[in-house]
Amino acid sequence: MANFIDRRLNGKNKSMVNRQRFLRRYKSQIKKSLSDAINKRGVTDVSSGENIIIPKKDLSEPFFHQGDGGNRNRVLPGNDQFTTGDHLPRPKGQQGQGGGEGEASDSGEGDDDFVFSISKEEYLNLLFEDLELPNLEKKQLDKLIEYKTVRTGYCADGVPSNIDIVKSLQGSIARRIAMTACKRRELKKLKERLTQLEQDNVDNISEIKDLNKQIKALEIKIAKVPFIDTFDLRFRNYAKQAVPTSKAVMFCLMDVSGSMDQATKDIAKRFYILLYLFLTRTYKAIDVVYIRHHTQAKEVDEQEFFYSQETGGTIASSALELMAKIIDERYHTSDWNIYGAQASDGDNWADDSPRCGELLNNKILPQSRYFSYIEITQRAHQTLWHQYTKVAESNAHFAMRHIKSVDDIYPVFRDLFKKNTSQAA
Amino acid sequence: MTQEKRNRPLDDCADWTFNLLEQYQAEIERVAKHYRLDTYTNQIEVITTEQMMDAYASVGMPIGYNHWTFGKKFIQTEQTYKRGRMGLAYEIVINSNPCISYLMEENTMPMQALVMAHACYGHNSFFKNNYLFKTWTDADSIIDYLLFAKKYIADCEHKYGIDEVEATLDACHALMNHGVDRYKRPQKLSLDEELKRQKDREEYMQSQVNTLWRTLPKSPDKTNDKSITFPAEPQENILYFIEKNAPLLKSWQREIVRIVRKISQYFYPQKQTQVMNEGWACFWHYTILNHLYDEGLVTNKFMLEFLHNHTNVVAQPEYNSPYYSGINPYALGFNMFMDIRRICENPTDEDREWFPEIAGSNWLDTLHFAMESFKDESFISQYLSPKLIRDFKLFHINDNEDKNYLEVAAIHNEQGYQKIRTMLSSQYNLSNLEVNIQVINADINGDRSLTLRYIPQNNVPLGDSKNEVLKHLHHLWQFDVKLVQADDQGKDMVIAACPSFKEQND
């Protein structure tokens, strides 16, 4: 009276639809949580998903229920000290020890946040949803091309070292069969005639002689068909195939002079994270080089890049120079796709700004896939911005944007890449 | 336990195989028959952890329509499970015919045996024989109905968009507890199922016509008197009222309201028989497996693992324990059934005084009768014995808002037994747990506003969510909705309205 069914094999992810519905419904909250979380991440930490925190009250599904107060009765187990008529103080915080079954959960909803994790994929999708990344990927990230030699079948000529013996001999056999087929057929016919005549009682000497002569001639002809001919030769063919390099290097340039406060740096950090994540969708290996500068530039690690404070003036060209130098030394343009992202509050020593424009125009931009500049400031633009505006006019792969607050990051990022899409298309 | 071990015990290794499952199942079935457990055919499905969490999320519906709330529940379950805060239930059982039970792949063989005895024979026989389930649910058609619901809702999403359907479902879910006829029993479901479905259609068409009437100015509907209220009597089944009378609902929305209402009704008996249902199942897994042990069919090793789990399940933490979260229905139910058996087999003088009908009677007959004829509330008020009150050390606390202290109104002593029993019983009375809200008027000849009344129990006010819920109700009714409560003088005061007064629009 019982049937056993093994359901383990069917329907994994049966609740996936419901999960997607859930993510869809709480997209705005999730995005908010994501942008909080992004601050806590390292730039290159993309291997994991993310914990999403949503305030529980946003999630609750309302239903009519009893409130606090009134005259309630409860039965509890485990009496250890009470006797009838005892008065006890009401536990603080109303819910106290909870009541019987239904009551406790009705009114006693905790105010814990609802925390759950999303997978890496979901994380990236949410992060880049506005960016319509799939299109971008195809259209605008024109990567460096590398050539790789691959086998592509056989061809009729080539150097002796590439001769493919098996293919060549196969060709030889085929040719010989083709060239001798009708002669062999003839030969067979003659031989049959010969045996017929030989068995015949009548003397056919002249005819036999004649036949033998013909057979001999045919055999010679057959033998003359060469065993191998240049026509038979087959060579292994190689072709060069274009392979986009999967290596990229991302330069993060940031002004760390006294005028950059931590909030500004955090905005910049998000921008770098976005760019990095964006690149990871296209490239297998990404190097990140952090260059920070005040009056001098220095290559540093991530921690120092974002969290150590410096003071002093600002000479932005120092960072660009260092970047150019590092490219020359370590990241040869034929192997590496070079991306640059510079963040600054716009402060620069006025005399230095033309030099920056020059460096970009002459050294960096020709070598880079893409260079973006974001200016995080509430104030009016200064010389650097004006210089860069000129650069942007003449270079399609240079983009610059002005960011005022954290909220601008997504739109700006989106904007940067959208612009490129239209130009590439 | 000292019976001669005449049988060769079944294999008790931890890993189960389908072969072994079948052997155990056959033995359990034999014993269950011996105790006259009448069940639906069992369909036992082995599932993975993930599938179990999925079953959790869909609140025990084997086929659920898609909705974000199930996604949320799944994520919640997964989170707590992964952090080790919660073990998953060893089984889930569906009130359907055949009765579907899910066994988790991770369970050991003794656990699978426990689960089979518990779910496939305990719960299953409860579903089939308890009067509430018999009158309220239709085990034969539930799977078909859920399938229909899933497909229907998916079609609606396709036609009208996910957002529209989601909003309607959200609104229905908010009122789900008010989608059951509490006092009017549904027609005999299994009796004329086909006919009923047809009739539903008719009703449905009729409601369309009614709606049409109502939208005509100066409707001739119920013409006799202008001042007559509609509905003539207060309606507690809000969803039903909406389905039949909401003026602007589209037909597919009505059908969705109906689906949610039906599902709510399907779960209605489960809410009211938690203690009995779990107690009954625990009683039987305990009794059946001990019976197998006495026959020498299971080993000591098996029994130790079984008892370990069983004890965990039926443990009752005390009120001041950090693990306390209300009275454990497994513990209360199991102990009550064990106690009834004890009263039948070894009654004390006290039992004879309290339970003259059952003391010394045939325990199996008595137990079956108890299972068939009660729900939690009546079961407790009928069978909770003084001994059990003492064992649980139950005490009764009165929490009156007007006083600045709590009062211990009764404890487990001679004077307290009756009171504790009454109070515990009322604690399981659904009408004390769920709020009493009724539709009292729909202004069919005027502005079509809908009025509901909250009738408080013991002066307990309505919780904060009322405004939110009214928004959902407004979504369905689409005209003004207000909720009133009688004040001390018996005059109705508006306690919530949607749209709220300041944002009234036409």
C-alpha cells in the first residue's frame, strides 16, 4: 500500500522562479544594500556573491492581527516558583516571554534585518543591470588582437617538413586506382580470352601470341603509372587565427592630496570596483595597478591606495608619467589591454594641467583601450577639467565625467559606456 | 520487552536503500493495520535537502503557483538552515489522496523508519479520519486543484503581466485568514464534486451579472427598500464577499481571489489540529516502532537512535528556558495521547473521577474516537488530565492592561486544574487567535464604500498592520474602505480607512 518514488533527480532549482520574483520585487532595496556592500569590498574581490540586507519591515506581509494590550490569558509550562495569586512585574519590552502559540509570533515580530546572500552571477547582474552589459560586451570592448597558429586541414603545397605521409599515400593509392582502372579491366578481359583459347582444342597460336603481346603491353603501361606523384602530396596546413588577448591591466590613478577626503575616495573606489567588475566579464586575467599621487606619484597596494592619508599639493602629471613608465616596463601593448581610470577632485597645480593633457594625448591614449577620468567635486571645474575637455574632443576612447555624490556613480558609469557604444556601433 | 526474539531483525545500518525502505514499510504497515490505522494509499517520495527547503517555502503545497513570498520563504529557510540554526523537518506530509510524504535523502535508516511511521501512518490516518479534515478538505482533488491554480495564475501572468497578478495575489494573501467560512460548513465536498464545479461556474456567471446590475445607476437589485444594508448579515468571509461582490474586479482577478480562498480553506483544519495531529503521529511512531522492537524486528542500536530523536521532538522547554517558544504541540499532543492510553489501561482514582467514561475502557477504541471527533480546542478541554497538568507544571498568567502587574491566576493544584484546562483550551481556539473582522456594509446605492467592523476579544486592540491591510483590501474593492470598532458607548468609530481621510479622492 505504498509507492516509493525517487524524486531526487528531478527538478533542482524548482524555486528559482520564486527567488527571481523575490529579487525582482525588492530590487530597489537590494540595490541599496549592494551599494552599501560595495564599500566593504576590495576592488578585485569579485569571486564571491554578496550579502544583502533588507529591513524586515519592508518585507513583512501585513495581515490583521491582535495588537498589544487588552486582557490576555496565557498558560505556560514549568512552574517552579509561583503560586496562585502571585503578582509579578510585567516583563519589559512587552513581548517578554511570548505567549502561547500564535500570539508570540503575531505581535512579537523581531526587528532583525532580513539577510541573505546572492550568488556572484546575481550580484553582477544586479550591479550591471542598468548597463545592459551584454550589448556593451559585444560592441565596444574592442580588444587587442593576438595571433595564434592553428591547424586548418591540408593543402596541396608546402614545405617538405609539413608533408603528411598518410594523407599523401592515400592520395597516391586513389590516383593509381583511378589511372589504371580501365587498363586493368582490359587486362582482365584479355587474360580471360587467353585462358579460353589455351583450353581450346583448336590451334590458335597466332592469336595467343597476339594476346600475349597485348597483355605484356598493358602490364607495362600499368607499371608505368608512378607510385607517388607530386600531385599526391598533401601538406599540413597552418593558419593564423586572431585571438583577442584575455589579459588586461587596469590602472587606478588617484589624487591623494589633502583635499581628497575619505568620502571622495570611497566614491572613487566604487568607480574602480565597477570598472574592474566590468572588465572581469571580458578578460580572464586582470592586473590592477594602483598609482596614487600628490606632488609625486607612487605605485602602492590597494590598502594604502584607499586608506592612507597624505597631504600636500597636487601634480597630476606625475601619476600619468608613472603610468606611462609602468606600461613601458611591464605591460607591453601587444600583450595587454590597457585601461586607465583616474579620479580626482579637480585640484591641480595650474601649470601642470597642460602637461597632463599632453601626456595623455601623446603617450597614454595611443596605448590604451580606454581611459576614463572622473572628477568628484562640488566646486567649479578647474584647469585640469578644461585641459581634459580638449583631450576628450579628439579621442573617442577617452571619457570624462563629473560626479557630485555617490548616487551619481551608476548613472555616470552607465553614461560612460553608453557613449562608447554609440561610437563603436 | 522481554518477549522472545523470534524474528531476525531488519538491517539497522545507517545507510538506507530502497529495498530496505520497502522492508521497513511493509513491517510498519502490518503493525499499523494491527492497530486499525485507516490510511490513504501512501506515496513516499525521497527528496534532497534543497527540495525539502522548497517544500517548506511553498507551505506544504506540493504544487505552488509562483509568487515572491515563496521565494522569500525559501531564502529564509535556506539561510537559517545553512547557518545551522535550524534542522529541517525529517518529513513533510501532504493531505492528499494518495497521501504524499517526503523523506529526506540524508536521513539514516532508523530515521526513515520513524518518519514513515510518523507521516505515512500517523498523519495519514489523521487526515483521513479526523472530522475537520473530512468536512473541510477534499484529499482527492487537492493536487488537481493546485495544478489548475498554478496554471491559471501562470496564464494570467502571461496575459496581464506579472505586476498585476502579483498585486492581486498580495492583496489576497493579506486577507487569506479571512477567506474561510468559520461557522457555515462547506458543502460535502467529495459527494458531488463534478456537480459542484459546474455550480461554481454558474455562481461565477451570476456574480458577473450581479456586478453588472450594481454598476447600473439606481440598480433594481434588492429593490424593496433603499435603506436596507448590503450584505443583509455581516460577512466574516471577506475574500468570498470580495469575489462575489467587488464591483470592478476583472473575472481573472475573481478567480485568483477564489484560488487563494480555496487554499486558505484547505489549510484551515491544519491550523486547528496542530496539537492533535502531531500528537497522534508521535504517538504512533512511538507505539509502532516499540511494537517492532518487541517483536525483535529492530535492534537495540536502532531503538537508541530512534529514542534519541523522539525525545528531542517531544521535549517541552520550561517557560524560563532560553529555548522556550510556547508550548510544543508535539510534546503536548504526544503526552496527551499517551495519557489517554494510560487512563484506559491503568486508571487511578483521580482519573476515575475526572474521566469516568474512558477510565478502564479499550484504549484503542478510545484513542480512535478522540482522534476522529475533536480539534485542539475541544480535545484539550475534553482530555487534559490533572496528572498531565502536574507533569507539565502548567500555570496560568493573566495579563490585564489595566493593571501594572501580571497575576498568576492558577497553578497545577486542585483548585487550578479546571481553570488551566479551560485556559489552555481557549489558547487553541482559533477565534481567540485570529481577529474577528466582518463586512457590515457595502453602500451599493451610494458611493460604493465598504465598511468592516472589528469586534475585539477581551479588549485586545487591532495590531498596527491594519492600515496596510486596508490598502490591500482597497486594491480589490477599488472604492473607499473603512474599518470601524464600537467604542465604550457602542458607537462605531473609524479606526482605519483607505484612502485615509486626508487623501480622499473620488
